Amino acid sequence: MFNTQLTRAAAGIVIKCAIPFRPVAPAAFGSLPTLDLGNFPTTISSGNEPDDYGQTPSRPDTTQKTVGEIVPKITSQKSTYEVADDGLHNAVAIKLVDAGLQPGFPDPVTGDTTPKKQVALLLELDQKDRNGKPLLVNKYMTSSFSSLATLTKVLRAILGRGLTAAEIDNGIDGDMVHGKPCAVMIVLKETAKGNWASVETVLPHVKSMPVLTPYMKVNDPLPIWLQRKIDQQIVIEPEVPSAEDEQVLA
């Protein structure tokens, strides 16, 4: 079984999951979380996979590609990708995945984008694509269990409860959210790449809405756009002591 685990270590939160990863030296960023990751299946679909914004393309599944192969670039996302409708959606959580060390979300005041550890929450909507599959969207969040952190609030909405002290100290299985019903507020935004659906808010499940059955299974490979983001994560190389430093230490 593919296992994703969030745990708290002395330096912060440790996220363990089966994704190839190069070691990160957290000391360069003080208290930022560290990663301890294993292996992840490298076969992924080149068909109906969301783009960098989590939108599902309309082209049908055709061939299989592996991580590292060249994938044709989508030149017109406005006409190729199906975007979720603006507004409130019934949804179901799929999994919480470690996205590695990424540029931080811009500070609303200073604009600072200091790199931070991020996680990606995958969600399926009640809206279907042209092939009858649920649209897959995602929400990136800073990896933090603090009481004011977005991740903490989102987990409360999905699980229907707050994290216990044991879960905060010992960690949670990122797959524990699979199949949990919820609701999401989608806001359409336009960029140079075209329109995309931003998951602005994750809300508790609305009782009047049916509980959705996940299309994506726990052990299914990650979508190609998320695997790309993980592969492009920031890697902090450990500093190599100079000859002068070694002499001082000696």
C-alpha cells in the first residue's frame, strides 16, 4: 500500500511518502521541515492529466509514459483543458502529498517568497470531464500543523475534527483523507496560461449533497503535473567545509 505519512521531528514536520527525492538540508532554513522519502511508481498516464494548475485536459488517454520521458507541451490551455465551474462544488478528498521545498507563497505585505515545505491536497469534484471522469483539482499549502495554518484548518474540515496531540506529535497518514467527503469553493482566475480553477476554500461536507465515491485509488500513480512539481523542488546542497575550516576544526 502506498503510504504517505506526516510526522513531527525536532526540526519540524517530516513527511514520508513513496516518491523519489534528493536529501534536503533543512539547516539552511532553520526550522523548516525535513523530508524522508522512498520510491514511487514511475509509470504515469500521458492522457487526461491536469496541468500545472490542476485542470484536467480533454484529450483521451492513449499511451503510457514514464517519469523522465519528454512529454509534448500543451500550447493552448484555454482550448485544451477543461476548467471547473466557478462556485461551490461537492467534492471528495483523494490524498495529501508532499510537494517538497517550493518557493513560498508571496507575503501579502512584503511579497517575500522564501522557500517553504509544501503539501498538495488532491480532490475530485462532482463535475465530470468529457470522458465522464471527475475533474481533479489540487490545493497547495505550507506544511505546518500550527493552529493558524491552512493545512490544519483544511484537515479539520475534511476529517470533521481537529488533530489530536498524538497525531501532531507522531504524524498522520496522508492517505487517511481518501474518500472523505467535503465541499470546495472554486474561483476562476485568468493568467497568461489561460483560465484555471483555484481551490480557494475547503469546507466540511454539506449534508444535503451526496457522498462521492473516489475515482482515483490510493495506490494510483500521482498525476504527471504533480510529479513534475515534485521533481522540480528546491534542493539545498549541504555546505562542504573548506580546507581552512577543517584546519580550524582540527
